Amino acid sequence: VSYNLDRLSRGIMPLSRILDVIKPPGIALEFATESYDDTPQGEFSLEVRAAVGKLERSLIAERTCSGRLRRARAGKVPAGLLVLGYEYDRVSGTLKVNLPQAEIVLHLFHWVDEGKSIGSWVKLHNMLGTPTAKGSARGFARQQALKTLRNPIYAGTLMWNTTSRRDGKLTGPKPSEQWVSIPVPAIVPRELFD
């Protein structure tokens, strides 16, 4: 049982795989919001609707990306950004410094500047139970700390539109002339960041 076809699949290939798995054992496919005829015509109708669903999903993603890019070019931070040390202000469309988290970020930069290892910082903060930006119970990872040290947002510049994606997967960097620079409050002094 599925609520409707959109919840089950938005593409012909995934739908075909599902139908191939359930048909031989004689499992019936039912939807809570619509009827389905277990006939060749019914299956064809499902496949057409799955193809339309895939197109719809692509159009939604395209419009969302376009809107976020337009917002970034206007100097506003695209909604939904979650970065340690900042919180999103929905009213102004900007990032504001979250002081307790900013202290964690600043501590990382000073720690590494003093010649201490990233791994020892991660171990210390995981042992202390320091919350991540997402509040993860798993704590920090070395790779996450390394990304923090390389992210120009902490020196006051949020870079947007830097990578290409296709079907939700990263496909590589975009040409630098397509990047959008958005000023944000710096947490780390430029000389410490560099």
C-alpha cells in the first residue's frame, strides 16, 4: 500500500523495478488516494504518471535553484543554510552570528594556529559533548573540522553557486565567474583564516 504514486516513485525505471519485484509473488499494489487496475493498460497509466512525476520533480528542483541563485545575487542568504557559528534570520534573509557556536569555531582556528592537530581538537570536543551545527549526537568528524578551516564564510564571505549538481549529486565545480559572493559577519579575523 502506498499513499499515492508520487510517494512510491517518480520515474519509470524505479517503478518498473518495484512492479517486477511485487508481480511474481502475486502481491497487490494499492494506493490510498487512487485506484490502480492490474492490467497492461493500468501499468501503462502508472508509467506515464511516473514519467510526469519525474519531469515535475526536475522542474521543482530547477525553480528552487533559480530562486536561491536570484536571492544570492541580491545579497541575501538562501534559506536553509546551516553552518556552525551562524543562524539564519528569516526576516532579513541574512546570517547572524550564534555566539556560543562562534566560540567553538574560533577555538578550532586558534587550536590549529597554535600547531595542535585537528584530530586532537575533534577528540576533545567530542569528549566534552560539544554540539555540532545540527546538534548531532555523533559529534564532530575530522573532515568536518577540516572543511570548517577552509570555508571562507568564517572570514566574512559566503560563496554560493560554486558547484554543479545533477539529480542531487555533486558533479564538480562551476567556473569561478558563476560564483556569487555574499558578505556575512566574520567570526575569524582574516589574518587567522589565511
